[in-house]
Amino acid sequence: MTSPHCHKLFEQLSDQPFASAGIRPGGLDLTRRGLVLARLAPGDAVLDVGCGTGVTVRYLVREHAIRAVGLDASSFLVAQGKAGDTALPILTGNAQALPFVDESFDGVFLECMLSLVLDRVQVLQECCRILKPHGRIIVTDLYARNPEAIEALRGLSVRSCLRGALDKDRFLHECSVSGFGFACFEDHSDLLRDFAVQMIWTYGALDRFWTEAGKCAVCSGKVHQTVREAKPGYFLLVGFKARRLHKLF
């Protein structure tokens, strides 16, 4: 499951002009980068977990002839995506219990969604289950370059994926125990700075964004100080299914 508070934030942002390229740093340019590194090809079956309104699914289908399908926990975002394209293959579902049979996909995208889920390992294990042998996983997300400040991030009142920023070493361990090996890890923190500028242009100031995100008055000074200490960054990881997981009973 993902945090319902973050659902509301993404639903709130979904009608902004920049949302047409995805509500995340790098947009479709980073999607394309992940696609190239993962060596996914036309005709491959790909799942986008946390697909929102289906921006990545539409891109993969139209621009790369990939057999893509998307899943998101927000029925509002899925309905919004289908309102623009009734044939768009996206559906509402739970990332911790993917409604697909074992070894049915060549690739899985997790774009800025693992920082929102309550049980990352369960999601990663589900992705491993539905991937074919040596299938690829493409992850983009926030991480704290100063992991000692992560607990302070968790205590923020703002509804933002910053609260779930990953600890790189812990995340890599979670991937490993979930059945994945690593092809590459790239830092794209410059894209996070660009995304922050977008928020400033949209809301007038980051303080206003924090207030809107929390839907309540927030101590902007505390938020800024906590964020500075955490030194948030943004990454792209491409991994591959290294082994079959054994079901636990």
C-alpha cells in the first residue's frame, strides 16, 4: 500500500501543465534513459507500478512499441488517465499484491513511487515474482545523501515523498534480498533541483508548496533546515532478476 496522503498530493498536482511529462524529476527523459540502460525492446511486456495517469505507459506504447500496462493505487488518477484515452491499459491495484501471474513481464518501472510505499521489500519481491528470468527493474527515486537525517525527514508534517527518501545502502540491500542484482546506479540530483524550480514557478515559493502539500500550516523554517541536512538527491537504478524467490508459508 502507499500513503493515502501522498495520493492526494499527486491528485492535486495532476492537473498542472508539467504533469503531462510525469510528476517526477526528469520526466520522460529519465524514463528514456532507463529504457536504454535496461535494453528493453519493441514487443517486450513492461509494467509501470505507480503509473498515475499513465504518462509513461502511453509513452512506452506509442514511442517504443512496448506492450506496457500500468497500475496505480489511486482510482482518481487512473480514471483521469482513462478519461483522455479509454484504451489506455492502466488499472487500479495494490503494488504489494500485483494482480499478475509469475514471470509474465520483461521489465518493471518504479518511477518515484518506492519512497511512498509502506513496505518496499514486499513491493520489490512482487516485482521479482512477476518478472521473467533476467527481467529488468528500473527505479527512479529520492534518496538522502546524508542518511543520518532520515529520521528527521520522517517526522515532517508535509505530505511529500521527501518523507520517504531512501537510504541508498539500505535500499540496495533490500533489492538484493528481494532477488535483484545491479546493472547500474546513476545520480541525477540535478534533475531534483530542476523539479524544485518547477514547484517555485507553479506555487510562487517552496513555502507555499509545503503548505499546500500539508494542507495545513507548516513551519517552513523547520522543513528547509531538515531538507538541507538530509541533502536529498535523485537516482536511477537498473537491476535484473537474479534468482527465483521461494514462497514463504
